Amino acid sequence: MTAPAAQPFDAWVQDVQAQVERALETLLPAAATIPHKLHEAMRYTTLGGGKRIRPLLAYGSGALFGGEPAALARVAGAVEMIHVYSLVHDDMPCMDDDDLRRGKPTVHVAYDEATALLVGDALQAQAFQVLADIDTLPPARQVAMLRLLAQAAGSGGMCGGQAIDLDSVGLSLTRDELERMHQLKTGAMLRVSVILGALAGRDVSPPEMEALDAYSKAIGLAFQVVDDVLDATADSATLGKTAGKDAADNKPTYVSILGLEQSKELAEQLRREAHEALAPFGEQAQRLRELADLIVQRKA
Amino acid sequence: MTAPAAQPFDAWVQDVQAQVERALETLLPAAATIPHKLHEAMRYTTLGGGKRIRPLLAYGSGALFGGEPAALARVAGAVEMIHVYSLVHDDMPCMDDDDLRRGKPTVHVAYDEATALLVGDALQAQAFQVLADIDTLPPARQVAMLRLLAQAAGSGGMCGGQAIDLDSVGLSLTRDELERMHQLKTGAMLRVSVILGALAGRDVSPPEMEALDAYSKAIGLAFQVVDDVLDATADSATLGKTAGKDAADNKPTYVSILGLEQSKELAEQLRREAHEALAPFGEQAQRLRELADLIVQRKA
């Protein structure tokens, strides 16, 4: 790993994004291997786009915990694959029915629905394989990492959040209910990205885990609040996906519950909480601090 | 584990099926935990039905390799969850569009399509969690088991086979192509059930792995040949799913390529090959031998 703050943040982000792209290139099955179309579609939807927030978080805590580069690349690849699979399934007609993602036609549009279903299924399995194939970490830690990824992806994490989201269309959730939903839907995978990035370096002590959890919880919520703000204010071209969709779908959002200004204030407050959570790590946590700023200040 | 052949085979099968049912009851998230509907649907589709062929294979090789009971129950639960998730997704309108499975309405019929999508996604994650939560095996072996499960479930295994299957509708495959498709689609998960059952006991030597592979390959193909024979000859009530569907969907099958009689002969030949592969294990492999017979002689 590059030493913290050796580079300006923007250059570090670009550097990590390029590393993640290269890692995904090799961690995804080659399009030349059978079944070609499935592998091509897996690569189509995973490569060449996205903000790579989860990989950046993994690299950010990897920088703090001395992450081993090959393990970190696999952690970043695995969390991104889970994220991408969730987008592919979420975009399908039976879910959000979205045609545009990361500025490109979604998989069920570019290919077909059955392929989109299989692309998501195969990407999930691939994520676990990518973690299981790490050969530089103690096996007991690796088992723990696989367990954490499964928990974050499953019905007690991301899938559970999606299910609550589905059932809340047209309902008026309280702010607490909305928060719980997002803690599962996006928070669980953001948190596990931070934790797995740390574990790619060394064991994490209980107080360190607590600090990383507090940080993750704050940026997870901030991420969603900002998403809602952007959905209400940005245009589709900037977002690379259909804007204004949540309101059109009558989904509860922070903006619909708190209003636009209060939502922006909440995001800023969560950014400060994220910084405070990192205080015990001192200067070494610079990348995670900058990532909290990025999450709150992003424009897309 | 019960000593091999301590019970008549039928009683052993019923005993294992009951053990697997109890294991799944506790390995699946409780319906009382949030999100209720998702967990209820996961339990609806997984519990109370199915031949449990993959768990039986795991217990069969577990009996041979001295499988540790708690680990074996988790292996059986994990392979069944992957299988059930694949059925749920396969039954969806964008894939086979089937209304009936294991004699009950399919998940997208009993609930809705979005729930079916999430049930499958969450069951896949749960399978990896169930394996990762084993706490009685050496972690290095456990990592290997997680890797094998991911390979068998992903694009180089089950999902890959599904993708080839999708693309072969209306095409006339050669027998070799059909075999390759089924080795991925069903063979990979049947094989990994045998291997993981063995690894729940102890490390498997290369010659032992070779014998288990030869056995798995034979029963995997036999399973599919018999499936095709049953699809062409049995009725929906007996099968618990829609019969005659492959022919109606213009899918290549062993019956369409070889004819009914030759398909039956092939299944019988594969049964003998499975028995031969087990020769090195002697009497101890009795359950795996009986399972090969069950797979070929089943009526549903």
C-alpha cells in the first residue's frame, strides 16, 4: 500500500479505481471461456464504470491496517461484485425496471431478463470464490471474512434491506424505519467493505472494530441521504441512472421525510460523526476521512 | 454418523431427510425476524419437500469419511439451499415460467416475482454463511469447502450450465454438448455435495478424490438422463412439477437425442459405472452405492 496521504486524495482515488478495474479484469471469468455470453454479460456490467465506493472504502481501511495488496484487491473485487449483482437484479422489470445504469443500458436491456438473472447469480458466487481464493491470509481470518460477506449480502443485510424497500413502496415510513431499511440495504455492504479491507491487513481488535463500525454506520447513512438528495436534484445524465425515480415510484426517502435542506444538514452532520469515529486512529485514517467527505460532497 | 448399513437403506434415507429438515429449520432465518415476508418465503420454498438428493449424497460420503455430524448437517443445508435458490430463479417467468414445484405453487406465484428474486439471492448468501459458520473443522479445509461450493454454484458450474441451457432452446445439441451442459447445470452441485460430505469428515487424498469424482460424474449424468426419461413418461402429479415441459419448450434432452429405450439403457450403464468407481472403498461405500441405485431407479 501507498503510505497514507503520500498522494493527493484525487490521485489516490484514481489510482485505486484503476487498480480495482485491473483486478476485476482478472477476477472475472474471461469472455473467451464457456459460457461466453454469460461471461461477456458479467464483464459488460462490472467493468468500466461505477464510482467504486465499496472498493475505495476497502482500500481506505486497508491503508490504515496495512492491507496486503493481493488480498486487498480481492476484497475490493468481491464487494464490488456483490454490489454489481444487486444492481443488475434491482434493475430488472420485476424490481425497479430501470433501463439505464452507470450510463449504459442495463443487462436485461442489453441482453435479456434471463441473462440478467444469471449474471447476478453468478456474480454473487464469484464474489465468494474471489475471497475464498485469497492465499496470503490466515485461513481462520479468511473464514471470518467469508462469513461477514455472507451476512452483509444476505437476508440479514442487503437482500433484507431490498425486501423491506419493496414492501415500503407507497407507505409512509418513519425516519427510524427508513434508517433501519437503509442500514440493511446499503449500510451492510458499505460496512463490510471497511471491515474486510481492515482484515486484509491484520486482526481487528474489539475497540478498533467499534470505531470502524461507528464510522461505517455514519457514512452508510450519509451515503443514502446524499443519494436521496441527488435523486431529487440532479439529472439523469449526471447520475448515469434515471433521476427522480424514487419520487415517481412513491418510495419514502430522506427528502420526502425531512425535506431537502434538512437532508443536506443531516448528511453534513453524519460526515462529522464519521470523522469523530476515526479520532482514535489519528493521522493514519486520513483516507477514510477523505472518503467520508467524498461520499457527502459527491455530485453523482 | 450411523455405521454404514446399520439400517436398511429406506430407513436411512428417511432418517437423513428428517435430519436435513430439522437442520434447515434452524439454518434458515426465523420467520419471526425482520424482514418477515422474505424469511417466510425462504422457509416456504425450502422446507417440507424435495427428495433432498444433494443432502443424501453429502450424508452418503459423510458416512464413508467419518463426517462430523454438525458439519455434515451444515454441508447438507448449504447444498440444498443453493439447489432451492436455483429452482426458485429457474421457475421465474423470465426463465422456465413454472407454476408448480415440489407439488406447491412456485415462489413467484405464491408471493410475487420480486420476492422470488430476493428469496433466491438470499438463499445463495445463506448457503455460504451456513458453511462459514461451521466451527468444528480446520479453517483451511473450511476455506477449501467454501471455494468448492462457490465454483460449483457459479458461472463455471450451475449458473454456467443454466446459461448454456437457455441458449440451447430450439437448437439440436450433440450428445457431447448436452453432456457438457448437464455436467455444469446439475453435475457440479451433485459432485460438490459428495466432496463436501467427505470433507466434513477428513482430508480427501488425491486417489480418493479421483474415485469420488468418477462416481459423481456417473451419477450426475444418470440423474439427468433419468430426469429426461421421467419428464417424457411421468405425469405432473407424480413429479410435483409440470411434466412434458422440456419437449413442449423444444429443449434438447437425452430422450430427444437417444430415444427412450437407449436413454434407459444409458442410465443403467451409468449406475454400473458409479458402482465401479466406488470399488476402492469396499463395503464402506454402501450408502453411496445405494444412492446411485436410488437416482437411477426413482420414479419422480
